[in-house]
Amino acid sequence: MSRRLIPFAVPPALALGIGLSLGLGQGLAQGIAPHGPAPVEAPPDASKAGEVKPPADAPSQTEEAARKQEGVKVENAQAEGNPAMTPLELVAKFPDKGSLKNPYKDYKSVSEVGHKKYMAAGCNGCHGGGGGGGMCPPLTNDVWVYGSDDDTLFRLIAVGTDGLVATGAKRVGRENVKGPMPPHGEIVKTQDDLWKIVSWIRTVYKYDPKGQPWAQP
């Protein structure tokens, strides 16, 4: 005995519900959002195109400046440790005003040797054997034409008046006795010798050094 299939009419509302359910299932299987298309990501801001953000650990400008300054200190220490470097080499290596530091913290400790170097370089011919002056200004008084700090004095002796002025140095004092300082950067053989001469000059100053930029504590 064969079975007869009885046709069954599906109500329209039920058919619609079944169709939506099937469509929703297929959409989920394909990764489509159930409530419409997936949101579209906004395009990048054209005004920021090519902008490179520094890494989070990048040093600030202040930190970078501090590192550079520390580098100068290290280089100065290396220069002090190389006494055979010539005065002209030292000036060329550290062109910035104030970057040269006298390695001798006690001027008197090297004054005797410094005076011998002073005489050997012929400085006495213009400034006198004791630094009291003669053809050129004395080294014992308060007047320093371009400044009295060790850095300026070292540069003046090494490159002379013309060389110092070429770097932008300005007169800060006047002397009754006038005479341009010739360069001695090749006459004085090493930077160590020149620092000893500078140190000796400090010991013949005839006034109270207190308040001078080169004064030692």
C-alpha cells in the first residue's frame, strides 16, 4: 500500500520567518554583521600624511642637550689627558668660547715650570721677565683687553690678537701700552706647556684675585 503525500501550504508569515532565519545563519557563517554591513574604517587624515611619531623612549630636546654637554666634558677630559696636543690643535678641537679648561687646579704647583716655559718662548721680550710689562701691557694688573678667564688667555696666546678677533672676540678693556699679540701656538709646543704659562701668569697678579673669573677657591 503506497503512501500519498498530502500537500501542505506554508503560511506566508511563516515562510518569511524561515527565510530570514536561513539568511541570518548564512550571513553569520560568512562573517557578515547581522544588522547591516560592517562599519567602514575612516580614511587616514591627509594633513598628517608622512608624519613620523618619535618612539616613546626618544630623548627630549633638554635630554639631548645634556648629553651633548656631557660629551664636551668627556672630550675635555681626553684633551687634558693628552698633554702633547699642540695649542692650535686644542683650540681647533674646542672652538666654542669657554670650552677650554685649565687642567691645573693649583696654579702655584706648576708656576716655576710655567715661568721657565714663559722665558723659553720669549714672552719676556715684550711683557718683562716678571710679567710687569715693557713694550707691551703688563700681565700683573687688572686690565685684560679681551677678558681675563683662562679660556680667553689661552686662545689669545695661541692664535694672537688677529686670530682671536677673527672668532668674534671684542675688547673689554683698554691699556695705556698698546701692542698686538702675535700668535705663539707654534712657538709653545704643547697645550700642557701653555697651560703652565697661563698658570704662572695667575701667580704674578698683584691684586686680590677674589672676584676674578679665574680665581681659585
